[in-house]
Amino acid sequence: MTVATAAVSNSSEGSGASDSLAVRARRTRTAARSLAIQPIEMRNGALEAIAEALAAQKDSILEANAEDCRVAQEDGISSALYGRLKLTDSKYDGVIAGVRDLATLADPLGAMQIHRELDDGLVLKRLTCPLGVLGVIFEARPDAVVQIATLAIKSGNGVILKGGREAVRSCTALVAAIHQGLEAVGIDANAVQLLTTRQETLELLHLDQDVDLIIPRGSNAFVRYVQDNTRIPVLGHADGICHIYVDESADIAKTVTLAVDAKTQYPSACNAVETVLVHRGIASGVLPAVGKALTEKGVEVRGDETALKILQEAEVKVIAATDEDWSTEYSDLVVSIAVVDHLDQALAHIAEYGSGHTEAIATENQTTADRFLSEVDAAGVFHNCSTRFSDGFRYGFGAEVGISTSRLAPRGPVGLEGLVTYKYQLVGNGHIAATYSGADAKAFTHRDRPLA
Amino acid sequence: MTVATAAVSNSSEGSGASDSLAVRARRTRTAARSLAIQPIEMRNGALEAIAEALAAQKDSILEANAEDCRVAQEDGISSALYGRLKLTDSKYDGVIAGVRDLATLADPLGAMQIHRELDDGLVLKRLTCPLGVLGVIFEARPDAVVQIATLAIKSGNGVILKGGREAVRSCTALVAAIHQGLEAVGIDANAVQLLTTRQETLELLHLDQDVDLIIPRGSNAFVRYVQDNTRIPVLGHADGICHIYVDESADIAKTVTLAVDAKTQYPSACNAVETVLVHRGIASGVLPAVGKALTEKGVEVRGDETALKILQEAEVKVIAATDEDWSTEYSDLVVSIAVVDHLDQALAHIAEYGSGHTEAIATENQTTADRFLSEVDAAGVFHNCSTRFSDGFRYGFGAEVGISTSRLAPRGPVGLEGLVTYKYQLVGNGHIAATYSGADAKAFTHRDRPLA
């Protein structure tokens, strides 16, 4: 990275916005190295100081947000986006409460995962440690600034934040409060940086040297754009195409409840269901009830040929599904329904169209359930419960960084553990590899010790 | 992936080499899905059957290898590459023994990492499962074919192998034996595929849909090429620039032993030391001894200005280091030495030039050691032991997939765990998310249960 090196060698101690992003990112790297070795009391103390600063500056921050909202409305922002941009009084108080809750969670750093004697006096430990510097890019939500910045601080990471253009005044005011909190406990405020221009987003995606993980928060198209434009690992997911397979042995009442919850409890969530696959043997028994319950909740139902016929006969409002339906994440009150001949056909459909997010089966047959749970390749495989449970808070992770549909870990809902990595510490007393190789090689003992 | 879809719909059951790579990769994906759910007895049985097939076909495989070696020599292959290509009798027997050893290792699949009651009758489990399909690209070594294919089988993964052009006859013969072993126990042989042309390597790197992890085995330049040309996650490392920092409080005799082992025990290994950083306060005390010991082992010593002066005064053969030395992985009997003023300068040097592989400190001062272990950001941080211990076998992992210098896990030496991921299984009895939200929200219990 010639550019970065050249830039760094010209850097001063200041943090003027006129410095190149590479210079500022290097400054975050340096601050992160220092944050990484702060004890948990210090990191939690920073969270408390940030909560206090946010409380003290509530009026001015809400004023900045009101101005963002005013300008956004003039620009004809959508009501959905406006809802995310707007910091209500209760949302703001929730943000502060969230920071204080985070302080109560266990320290994600220094956890021992391996403790092994390799030989007398030669001891290996694997310990969790921070990743380094996170790059977080999100759309309108200013509350995400606080959530992500405090998750980063708790886990000893630096963070470079890029919020949406619409939220620039809110984000700037929030980051000022965060900086004040960090400085109050003596932590280098460069650990948290805010970018404000779109050009910087692109630059951020190319900072392989000083950014270790990109976390995009926004629409599917936005996440895919980020994934396509960076070599830095990306934590997140583009599509969330989730299925419920209603087996021949499903309980009909249970299935209706699950389908309604999975589709309507929060239809724009990534873990909402898109497609219900129904075993042919139960289709005429279950589809009318499922179809009626969904349409009563305002859901548009789209059926394949068989489902269409059954639903029309039951006088449920339904339209014909097209091939495109099977690969569409609706994020809305729309569901597609297909009838399959057997479990294998359902598994094949899910393997082809599922996005590896969350897949559920409704059945009272344990053998079928076991096959489904074992054979479906997704972050979440569920039996007789709603796909909507696929969520860090519901899993008990306390704080959620995002949901990953990558096959590599971290996969599924990711808590603080997604922001840490580990390193191996090996301590000896002059031990050398030659002792353990060749004709007279000494054997390793490889004796595991307690982790605590 | 229009190409893949179109191709797949035209695919037949055969596995002719004339099929497109996308078609063959999809076939490996299908075989891998089936392998993924085989019980451990079946996967270990396949390893035994492969060991038997390799033993039975030893003569013909060694003949194929002899022909590869003959042609390679005609083409003027380097002696180092020839050494890797040549399957000696003992190397071949070692390969078979390795397959049988692998069968004795614990099953990496189905391990429970989280077991938590979310509420009455709603139970979450996190279980390890295979990644899916691995793409492995390696240079000359034909024994790597067997090692990697059997690691993949043990961990329930499909694998697409691309060996070096030089080893094509050997690899083809070895894969035939592997296929025979798989078929003997009724596992779809498409789970292991061999590519033989360079063009296919490039194609493989673009098969995002059907390859989940790329493992490159070869030179630094080769690994970097792979990293630069794929969006699929890459497990491995390009550079291995390792340091030993000799603190003011180092034991001189111990330091000499460590430096000699770290540099000369196997100089072409990635965990061999490149640069020795020496505290100014001990430089004139330790450098002559270290320099003499290294030069006696045939090591070329390159010193910064201060080290040069001290070594020359001690009549140790030394040349001046250039700036390039600090960022060069020698993979040879060459070492660079720099004198630093204090620990912080050593840490800064390592942060700038280290590749995050393995970094060691020699000191009798516990406080200094603790700072080094805590502050250095590398997969391995060592105290008073040789950098050469950074290795999966030495760590007790039994089988090594590779060593990763990425910050994200898996990091450092990676055993079978690098070939598995996990999924969340949630089992309820009609549980829906609506129960746990809104005004009358029921609280989750989030009670952890035993993992066994």
C-alpha cells in the first residue's frame, strides 16, 4: 500500500477531516491497539461515560436529528426511511439503556478456549482478543451509530462508521458525545471515527490494511454492493429467503400459528418467511386454514398450480406464483406457497432457493424432523417454531452485531463473539523444536488443562 | 449464475471430463450433501478403505509418480520441487499411515457448542457441521492430494483438488485409489474431484456458488495470487515474517538456542524467524554469541547500523541490512538483526513488518513478557520458545489443514476445525415470536444446559 505508507509518513497528531482516510484509518488502528489492552473495568467505564454524555446532550442531539428529519422530508424521504431516521424520545432513552445493558455483559476478551501442556514447562493457551478495526456502513438509522460504537468499545475494537447522508447531523452529534465519553476515561477518541461523505464509503472498502471486518447494515442490494466491492471480510447477509416446510404429519393448528407469526409478526425482517412448502398428502387439509389465516392478516398469497387450485376451491384469495417468486425476498406481506411430493423435494427446493438464513419444518414426526434438521444447510434449522426466532436477542446473546448467512463462522445471529478473534500464546523456558524432531525426538505430552 | 443453472439442467449422471467445471462442481456439491450426513463410522470406514486401496495400488501409483519425475527432470525441474514431487517408498507408507491416524481422531461433526433453553419446550443447540465443498489448489506435492482429500472426507466435506501440472499422473492415480475406497463403502465418489488443467484453476476460483473455502498450498506468490483472484474465503497465508525480540532481561544462552532453532531447524518453513530485534541494553552482550552461533550454522547475517558495528567488532561475518530486509521472508538461511531502544520500538517494528504469523520474545522479565504477549497482534505470541512451534501437529491438533494469518478465525495452525462450521437448531412445540414481544411479552428463560 504505497499510498497509505506515504500518507502515514506525512501524518500529524491532529485529526482534521482534511487528512486522507488512510491516515485517519491508521490513527484508528493505533487507538484500537491501545483500546485492545484496556481492562474490562476501563471499557465498561467508557460505556457508562458515553451513556452519561448521551443523557447530558440529549436536547442538542434531538435538535440535530430534528433538522435531519426536516431536510429529509423536504427531499421527499420515504416514510419507512423517515421512521428509521427519526430519534423519538423513547427511542433515544432506549439507546442509552442499551449502552448500560451492554456494560453488564461478560467481557468477550481474554476467554481461554484451549489450555494445553505441550511438554513440561511448555504451555499453550488460546485466548480471545479483539479483531482490530471494524468498518461499519449503515443507512439512515442514527441509533445504530451508538449501538455499533459501543459494541466495538466493549470488545476492544476501533471502529470507522459511515452513516447515511440523511443522518449526518444526528450522527455527528452522537459521535461527539461518544468521543466525550471516551475522553472522560482517558481512551483515545480516535478509536471511533465518523465518515460523512459517500466517496469515503468506497475508500473505506479498499482499506484492507487497516480495516479488518466490514459490517454493512441496510437493504439487500446495499449489502450485496458492499460484498462485491471489498476484499475485507464482510459480516452480514444479502438475502433472507426463509421457508417453512409443512410435512404430511404436521399439526394443522400449530402450522397455521407458525405461518402467521413467521409471515406477519414483522414482515420486513430478514427472518420472516417467504415460501411455505406443503406436502401433497396434507395440502388440501392444511392449505385452506393457512391461506385464510394469512389473507385475514392482509397477506397476499401466491400459489403454484396445485396450491392455487386448492386455495381457489376453498375460496381463499390467491394469485398464481411465477418462477421468480421462489427466489424473491418479499420483505412485505406476501407469501408464496408450493406443494411438494415428499421431504426430498422440499429439501431440494430449499437447497436451490434458500439463502442459508433460517429454514423451518412443521411436523409431529420425529424422524422426518431429524432428517430436516440434519440435512438442511442453513444458519438456522427449526422444528415446530417460527423462523422469527432467528435473532441474537432471542438466542440470548444480549447484543446483536448482525446475522450472517456465510457458511464460515460466525454464522447466524452474531453477538459480541463476532467482533473478537483469538491468538495462541505459547510460554516455554528455552524450548526448541529440534528437541521434538529427528531420530531421538522427544514426544509431546499434549495434556489438556482446565480452562478456568 | 446463469451458466451453472443452464449447465446443471443439462447434466447427466456421468462424470465425464468433458462436462463443464460448473457441472462437475455441482455434482461435488450434491455428493457432499450426502457425505455430510454419514455417521462417523461410515466416514472412518471410507478412510480405512482408502488406506487399503492405496496399499493395494502402491506399485502402479509409484510407477505413475516415477513417470512424472522423469518428465519433470527432462523439463529441468528444480531440485527442491523434485523433492516434493517424488514419492519415495517411505513417504508413500507415511501417507497411508497418516490416513489411518486421521481415522482415530475425534469426529469434528455434531459437537455441541451451545445448548440453551430459550423458554419451556423451546431449546436451542449450536452444532458443528461440514462447510460444504473445499477447493484445494497445490503445487507439486502429490501426497497432499491424499492428505487433503481424507481430511475433507473425515469432516464430511466435498473437495475439488487441483494439483500441479508436474504431478498429474501421480494425482490421477492417487485419486483413482481414493475413489475406489469411497465406492467400497458406498459413498458417492464425486465427493472428491481432481482437476488437471491450469484453466480449471481460474474457473475454480470463480465458483462462488459451489465452493465454500479455497485452500491454496504453495509459495507466497501463489497464495497471494489466489487471494487476489477469488471472492471465496481463502484459508492460508502469504507471508510468514516472524520476529524474535531479545529483551534487555533475556537469558543469553537461552536466546542463542532459540535463535538457532528458529532460524535453522527448517529454514524454508513459514514459522522460521526472519528478524531478530535486540534491546540496546543487551546488544553488545548477546549479539556476538547469537551471531557466531548462527554463522556457524551457515546463516547469512544482515545487521542494521548498530548490529553491524557490534558484530564486526566481535569478528562475526555480517553484511549491512537494507530497508527491504525488514519486509522480506527469506525462507532460507538468512537472518536480519536490528537493535531497538526499548520494547515499544520492538512492538512498533513488529506491528509494521510482521505478517501476523508468529512473534516471540526472549526475556526473564515477566512484566515485559506479559506486555509482549498481550500487545502483539499475531496468530502466535511466544515467550522463551522457538517460533518453530507454531504448527498444528505440535499444538496437538493431530492433522493440519494449514496456517492462517487472517485476523478472523480460524487463525494460526488450523486442524479439522477449520473445515467445519456450525448451525443453530431450534426445536419448539408451536412457539411463535409474538409471544415474546409487545406489551404482554413473555420473558425468555435463557437457561444454559449441559453441552454433553
